[in-house]
Amino acid sequence: MASGQTDKNTTIIRVYKYGLIPKGPFPEEAVTELWRANKLWNNLVAIHKQDREDFEEARCNADAEYKKEFLNLKQINHDIDNAYYEKRNARMQASTKEASHPLIKNANAKINALTKQRNAIYEQLKSSGKKADKLIDKVAHNKEFRAKINRATNAKHTDGMYSNTAWEVNAYFKTSRDIAFKTNSQLRFHRFDGTGFFNFRFRRKGAKVDGVFFEELFLSDKPKNKNNARLLLIERDDTRRKPRILMRATLAGGQKIATQTRHEFALIYHRPIPEGSQIQNGKIIRSRIGDKFSYHLALTVKQPVVEPVEIPTDRAVGIDIGFRRIGDTIQVATIASSNEAEMPIEVFVPDKMMRSMEHVIELQSDIDDTATELGKIIKPIFKKNPLEESHPKFGLWKAVAKAPPHVTLSFETAYKLARWILREPEQLPEKAETEIKKWWRSNSRHYREMHNLKRKQLNHRKHFYRQIAYELVSRGVLIVLEKINLSDFAETKDTDNKLGNKARSQRFLVSPSEFRNAIINAASREGIDFKEVPPHYTSKTCSACGFLNKELTSQKQWNCPNCGVIHDRDINAARNIANLGMEYVKNRKKGAKDI
């Protein structure tokens, strides 16, 4: 299969991610390259923000009606920000997040009223905005904006950053900007923390499109210039359980070898790339874990579509994904077949994973408490001894000194303060530095332990979910999932509910969304059909007779008033989901209608 000859109907794009182990210290020149990429992002965001200001100013100058409504919008946004601030104070005063509490109820009512006013202003702005657009040269404005963006991405303005990485940052910016427009959100500046990516493209000489076979990335004597490739696989070691490949990458520098910064990694090749697949591009990703870094190689691969497996038409398996605390563990999901003779399976978090999770939460809570106490001591000192705005750590000082009364010092900020003072002493008043160093001596080891355990726990979770997904796929039957809004499982801190921080952390760490994605990825990879169905009333409908028990609340077990069958709520829901899948199988011959 030659590059450029793949058919979109017979191929699919997949991303393969592999762990990397650096050989020796990571080069400072490579860190500088990441800093350049971060600087480019911030430059693009600054251009975007200035462009929006100029665009709105042009609209306001062109149309008085639009200007009036635009100023109203700015005021209402300010009022909404204040309303959320008042809501946070109400939560602190009420000592709960439950929406039924009078203080929180009043705060929500105010926010909802202001939001309705803002939506009404948005509708007015749409019509007046179209009128204002006709009075300005929008085409010329957009052309000038694109020219500024392209000029900022050019190598001349990125301090010589590798062009593939620069244009990948540009592409990410454009995607983020489109999303910001659709969701009415804001693009934000990124503080550089040593993380980022290096982008690589793979293309055969003379080809018009990207794409090479995996074997073509290995070192060879021909063509001669291949040994100078920016990413090169040198040799493979199959003596380990998971094969390792020695990889060399050019992370910084120009076209001449003498100016390039190269570094070697051990690539953990745990997942083979299918035969006949073409690698289009790759990223070496540097991520932060506490005060350490992890490295991964993400390869974008165009691979042949797996032929669908012929699935039985007499049964399906349904999965009810949820979150339920049972005893000392957490139930992630319930799996049941449409064939009632097959025993259902309840998926629980393994004991080892649960103990690790509990320990991580306890460590984080303890460190957070000590950081809060540190903040109470140093905040008044910081306020009395401000840093100059030009000081490199002004932002860190501001995060402490200018924090609102309800915001406590986080353990991450405390850790950054301690690392700074240890590297550069005598930057702050003696009392503040003494307290920060005291906090460091007591908590630095626990901080590193917390992040290392969290990383291990997340890897354990990923492996556990993939095992279950593999077992499901190996059944060779239709897999049916709930079509759910994953944000319902996030339980973010701004959500009004009775969950405490510990329960919220557990739900986040269990991550039902990752379990769902593991199943979908495994099914797609092996050619097993899967279907998502609406979850409405799956828990309240009797899977034996179809009776809808509208009076059912949150009971784990219930009796069907119609036929008398005793149901487990989650097993019943999973079986109903499987039955909905069977309807899909029956209808597929008629045209694969959605359920």
C-alpha cells in the first residue's frame, strides 16, 4: 500500500500511545524549545484577544444600537461574576452545597435570572451584529487577523522553533478558537510549567501526503539521509515481556546536525501497530507528575478497517454504567445479557486500587490542610511586602497575596513557593521564608508520594478497565451502552449536590467515562458491533414484563407491582439496555434504525 493510495472507506485513523523512558537527563535546549511553543501559544491568544477588542470596537463605532447592547452585555457578565462570588460565600456560610438550602437557593435564583437576561441580550446582539457587520469591512479585518497569526507562527518570530511543532500549535489554536466561539468561552494564556510536545511528520521523499510504514522509521543504510531523520528507531529488544525500542529524536536546533539537540529514549512497545498501517505524524509529549515529568510518544496511524464480526442475532450484552458506594468499595458498572440464563456481572473497584485511592485522598487532604495553615501565616506578610510586577515570580506572589478571602492556599502553590525559596533564598521576608521551609520539610516527601501513588493508581485503573473490555469483546456479541452525558459523572465543584470532597474525588478517580471509552475502543479495534441507546426509565422498567414503575425512587431492590418479580436496580437496567440492543439487531435488516 503506497502512501497516498489509502481509501477513506477502507481505512480509519487511530492514535497509538507508548511510554518513553529518557536515556539520561532531559536536555535544557529541549526545555527551551517547549518554552518557545508555550510562548507562541500565548502570542496567538494575545493576537486573538486584541482582534476581538478591535472587532467589537469597529462594530460599536459603526452602529450605536449595537454599542448600547454590547455595553449591556459587559455589565450583565460583570453582575453574573459577582453573583457566583456571592454563591461561594453562601456555600461557606451554609457549610453545604445542597441546592435546597435557602442561602444557596436564593443565590441560584439570582444567577438564573441574570443568565436569562444575558440570553435575551445575546439574541438582540445577533440581529444588531449582522447589521453592524454590513457597515464594516469584515473580510479585510479577517484577512489582517490571519496574516498576523501566520506571521507569529513563522520561524522568524518563534526564535527558530521547529516549524512542524509551531504549525501544530497554530492548528491547536485554530481548533480552540472555533470551540471558544461556539461555546462562548475564553481562550486563556498558559503559564509555562515545563510541559508540552514536539511534533514530527512522516512523509516519503517525493510523496504528496504524509504516511510511512512502521518499519521505515528504523535505522538503515539507505537512503543515506534517513539516518538524519528527526525521529528514528534504532534497535529493538524483544527479551522483555513488553518489547523495547531504542529511539532517537531531534528535539531542538536547526537543519545542520552540529546545531541539533538529540536525545535517546527507550520506547515501551506494548501494542503492535497493525500490518499495512501508515504512520502519518507523531508527538513526544512531556507531562508533569508532581515535581517530576513523564514522557510518551503518540503516533497518528491510518490503518485498515477491521472487517465487522458476524454477531449472533439472538442475544446482546447491556452495560449500566454508574457510581455507587457499596461497603468499602465502589461499583463502576453492571453487565447483563439479554439471555437471562447468563449470570450478570457487577464491576467493582479492586481492593488494591481502592486502598491506594483512599490513601491518595487522605494524603492530599492532609497536605491541603497544612497548606491552608501556611497561607494564613504568609498571606499578611505577602500583602505588606509586594513584589515588583517585573519580578519573574510576581504571578506566584499575586496568587497568595491577592487571593479572595474564601480561597485558601493550595498545596500545589505552597510546593511551588517552597521550590522557589530553596533555589533562590532571601527573596521574601525572613519569617515567610522560615514558615515556607518548615512546610517543605514536613510535606515534600508526602507530596511526591501522593503524585507517584496517583500515577500508579491511574495506570492500574486503565489496565483493569481494558481487561474487562477485552473479556466483553471476546464474547463476540453486540455490546449495548447507555447514551449518557459524561458531565453528569464529573460532579464538578460548581455543582450543587450533597457529595463531599471525598466522594467527589472517588467519583473522579473511578472515572466511568474511561471505562466506557475502553469498551468502545476495544469493540472498534476488534470489529465487534456496539450500540448506544437512551437510558430513559431503564432502571424503572421491569425487564420481565415491561411494566414502568413510575413510583420507584432510589431503592437498590424493588418488586414489580405487575408481575411480582424481584429486581436488583442495576441488573434490571443492564438487562433492559441489552433488550434495547436486541431491538436494534431485529431492525438492522430493515435499515438499522436508531432506537
